[in-house]
Amino acid sequence: MKKNLIDFINKEKEISLYKIEILNRGNDKVYKKRLIKKEQDFIDFPFCDLLIDNLDSLREAIDLFRDNRELFEKKWKINNTNLSDMDLSKIIENKINFYERIFTSLIDNNIKKIGSNFISKKLENSDNAFFENIEGIRHAKKRARIQILIYCVARYINYNIKSIKTKLLMDNIDYNDLNLELDSFLEKYIDHIFCYYNSGIKELPIIVDGTDGDNSHISSIYPLINLFDKLGQKTLCLKRIPNISVFTEYCKPINRKHSERAFSISIPINRVGNEWMEILYCNILSITGKDITRILNYKDFYNLPLDKEYIKAIPTYPIWDLIDNIENYSFKDEILNLLNLSDGLVSRNKNTAKIINQSNGIIDINQKNSVILIPATRSESDHIKDALGWVKILINNILEDYKATAWDKYGYQ
């Protein structure tokens, strides 16, 4: 390696030594040990062995090392190319331990501390030491929604860790897949945590019993509404556009948004007074028991014209994307049912317009076991968004700790 690059590495390591010296001062804290470990890890790493010949690439490598150790090792093929199942098993065990400790901390500490944090801010401008008189209903509910969402995150983490531990007991374990699952599941939290929201309203009073703040208003928070509980008629996913000129001969949509929503599930609720609706959680099963949520773009909850009125609808992802990737879907049969065409015809025919114009199938929805959760009111939707801001910070902190840990070398301390 060139001398100027070696000099740069040495200067960076000198900075890490100085950081360690500063961190060693004062009281011994758990977070200090973690930061010292990260800096010592940086000092010990042989950057001079990397095949780098310019300063920009070296800076990029060092930044990646500090920001995401695991991604750094994958990029530079360090220690990960020849990991045995035994090595991966130990890494997975360390990651599971990390998330189990996070789960315990969220339930036993984070949820309960939120009350104290809210109260302390109110106490700064108040002489009244009686918490129930200081906090007030509005702040009590605001704090409770944050606590409910932290509960949801904890439940989501617990569910995934239990699922992975169950897979570890099976035959023919794919340790690489489980390792990647641990690396990625928390980043998908926004699509899953709200299925625990209503349970959180019921269970939170038990968790926060005896903690700071007025907890008597938790039960008055509006639960999320399952739209399927309000529907009496049959729900279907089917084609919504006519067979005329929505596509050109070369399969390029003329009216793109209209074409993207070629297939959708209608929710027979009138548009009037419902523009505020936002789907927070969606899990939809076909009548055959297949989970078709992954083919639905449920964030695009739109108004569908039907019989001179407008109702709400959930579109599938653009049908041309589903057809292009049909071999990757475990619910391939459901897509073919939606098109009402044979596998051979879809696979051989590259003309998306022709496929869509020929299709006339449906997917029958299992309403009893399907869920579409929305806030009860527009204002409640706004309150939940505010609370979610706190949770995003919490998730980011957890992921930063996770990505900064060298699992193969140290595990989680």
C-alpha cells in the first residue's frame, strides 16, 4: 500500500486512541464499553492489507467499516466467505441474544420511562407534585400512544425471534438465510407493528401500573378499525379496466396510473367523508388460504368509480411487474387465477396488453381471516403519526447498535 494511504490509516487510528482515552475518563458505563470496543476494533483491523490504491476508496472503506461492519466485511470478503455452519450458528446465537435483550429492555424500561420523561418536562413549569393533575388528558394520551407503539415494536421483535429459533430446530437448516433474516426483519417494522396495536391498548395498563403519569386514559384511546368487520358483501380482486387502448401494442401504458390499477380489491365504502383513510396494516388471504398481501400495493388506497359512485379500492402492483416476476412468487397460482389464463400462455406471451385483455379471472377474498386496519378518525391518524416519530428514532438507534457490532468476533456484550 502507498505511503500516503498508510499515513492516513495511522492518523485515523490515532484519533481512535484519543477517543478511547476520553471514554475511559469518568464513570464506567455500558454504552462507553460498547463505544470503546468499536474504536479498539477499528485500531486492530489491518486496513493495510486491503487492495486499495487511492485515498477516496480508502476513506469510503473506513466510513463503511465504522457505519456498517457486516456490510464492510461482505464487500471486502473478510471472514465471511468460508464461514462454517458452526460459525454462522454462533453469529446467529449472538444476534438472537441481542434482540432478546432489546425486547426485555423495551418492555421493562423504555415503555415505563416514557411516562417519567413526559412528567419531568411538565414539572419544570409546575409546583404541583401530583402527577395526575400535572400531566393532563391530552399529554397522557400522547404519551400512551408512544408506549403502545413501543409495545408493538417489542411484540414484532419477539415474534420474529421466536420464528427464527423455531427454524433452528428444523432439519436442513439454511444458516445463511436465517442470518440474512436477522439482518433485515426490523427494517420492515412499519408494515407489521400495527397488527399489535389493539392488543397494546388492552395490555398497556398492566405494564405501566404504578409508573409515573395518569394511566387512566389508556383505555379511551381509539383502537384501529378492521374494514372487513364492516363489510357485508363478498370481496373480490378482479380486473377494473376495459379492454380498450389502455396499452399500446408494445405494452407501454398510455394512462399509467389508470393502467397500474388494472386489478384491485374493491372495499364497498363510499368515498364521501372517507378521504382521510390510511391503511396501517394489511393482511389479506384468498379463499384458498394463500397470503396475497405481497401482490397488493395497499399504500395506494384510492377511489374507484363504480356504478356512478366512488368506493375505496386497493390495487395490485402493476400487472406487468407481477407477470415479469411470476416465477418468483410462491402464490403463482393466485396470479394465474386473477388472469384466468394458463401458465404456458402467460410464460410464452410477451405482450402484456394481450394478456390483460384476455384475462377475466378473480381472486375470492377470505374476509373472515383477512385484516385491513385503519385509524378510527382523521385526528387519531394524525396522533398516531406523531407518536410514530418517536418510534422511528428508537428503531434507528437499535439498528445503529446492531450494524456496529462485529458479530463473528465479539458477539453482543
